[in-house]
Amino acid sequence: MTGRGSPRRGPGGTSKRGKPRPGTGGNNRRSLEGKGPTPPAQMRPGHPAQRRAAAAARGAAAGDRARQDRPASSGAASGPAPARARGAGSAAEVIAGRNPVLDTLRSPVPVIALHVGPRLDQDERIGQAIAIAADRGIAVVEAGRHELDRFSGGAIHQGIALRVRPYSYAHPEDLPARAKDGEQPLIVALDGVTDPRNLGAIVRSAAAFGGHGVVVPVRRSAGVTAGAWKSSAGALARLPVAQAPNLAWALAAYQEAGLFVAGLDASAPLAIDELELADGPLVLVVGSEGHGLSRLIAERCDVLVSIPIHRATESLNAGIAAGVALYEVSRRRAISGSGRPAARSSRLA
């Protein structure tokens, strides 16, 4: 007999309605079993890390399909790798979040479209972003929440994202030809500079001091992103950036074309203000902030120069060091007039 209001007991420790019988006191072990250990973030459905992992897997699968569809080569590859095609750029960059989107719209970054989610909470930044996009003639597209999640690759987008136009890189061989009216070519090459903000700052300095282009390697180097556009203050629209599959080969090609190569090295005995090659066709190589020039690139340079500083314990940011060196080259060229020395005849010792 059961008391009034008490659930009827069913078989297997459950009530008549199929629910677990209350008050087991832990005697029924099977009813106390958990779901096991918590899976990693990339395996939890709906987690941002899982969405990023799924997007990466889809990209890898697409790359594998493209490689399978590509016709096989008739022979083994030999010699230098083919140069990057002129005008080839990376995929469009996506900037997500209210503050990053607003900051990007206020800078001269080439934007394709502004994507805004529906039924957003009233936010002044979103209204400002839409107004700026309308003034610049940028398309404003309404997107659903799931579409923004997929579009931003799992990043925290706060209901708004921006699609930036992919940058069209120049070819390294095209940069010396930009020198006009008797100018001597001045090119900046970056070795291991991985911060896009440093790249943008260097492009800005090169444009200010008469440079004709910047060369970066394809691998292990910063590319032209929205951060580079912002730090360049629009100079990327006036000065081209070229990508080289192999920076050492690109420098060798410049040397064969008659340009001298000078590398910035903090331990070099020759100071930048003593560089007599500044008047001639010049490639200035800037290394990374932590390691400087790589061994192979340093050996490729005709001369290594340093920037004198008051304390040996201090160091300069890569962008600042490039700006100081470019100013000195520009100053020496202004003093010497047009700066048209004899053509390069041989490598320096």
C-alpha cells in the first residue's frame, strides 16, 4: 500500500510515470552515472573553438581538392620557385567587433561591405559605423546571427563585421622602374618583420622619404592587413608592396640589376650617416626586432650599417629604425643633388 499522493513504484526503481524514484540515497549506481569527462573546446558543438576548427577543416579539404584537380607536372621541380603572379592577393580579411569595425571605417582601408546583424540593441557605435559606411559608399548588408558566426570564423563579432578588400601585391621586379626623372631607386626589404603595424609604419616612412616600394617575403612575414592599412595612414594606396617567394633571390636579382644592398645591423661598425652608397640605387634591408637580419640575408648584403644610439642597452622598434635610416638616406641624397653616381660595376667586399 502506498500513501495518498505518493507516486506508485514501478519496476527498476522508477515511478509509474517513468521518472527516477526519489530518495535512492545513492543505492542505485546506474542512476548516478555522469556523462563522462568534459570534451575539449574544439569538440563542443556551438563553441567558438569548434567553429574555428570546422572552418579550418573545410579550408584544408578545399585545398586538398584543388591540389587533386591540379594537373601533374611533367617532371621534378628544379631551380628557383616561380615568382608570385602580379596582382595576386590573399583572401578578403574580416574584421569583427564594434570598436575594431568603427576604427577601421575611420581609416583609409579599402572596404568591400559592412555586415550588420538584425534586431541589435541600440548602440551608438553601430549607428556611427553605418553612417560612415554610407558616406564612403560602402555597401551595408543585413546578416543573420548564424551567418555572422560563420562569416567571422567564430570570433566575437557583437553583431557587426567588416569585409576588407584583399591587397594586390606588386612584383619585386616592378619596383625599381618606379624611379622617375633621374631618381635613383630606393627600395625597402623586410626580413622577418611579422607585425602588420610595423609594415604599415615602414611603408609610411618609405613614402615620406622618397622610397619606391617595399618587399616582403611570402613566408614568415607580415602581410598587408587592416592593421597595416591603419598604421600606414593611407600610404599603402600610394606606395606598392611586393611579395618575394625567396627574399635572398630577390636581393640577388636587385644586385644583378645594379642596385646596392645595405642591411641594418645594430653591431655593424659603419654608421648609417657614413653610408656613401646612399646616393646610388639602394635596397635597405630591415630585420626583425628581436633577431635582426638572418644569417643568409646578412651575407647577401653589400654592406651592414648601424644606427648610433646613446646607450648600448637600448634598441629601436623595426618601424622606427627604418624611419631613421630612410631619413638619413633622403638627407644625403638631398645634399648631393640628384644623386646619380656611376652604375654598379661589382659587388663590394
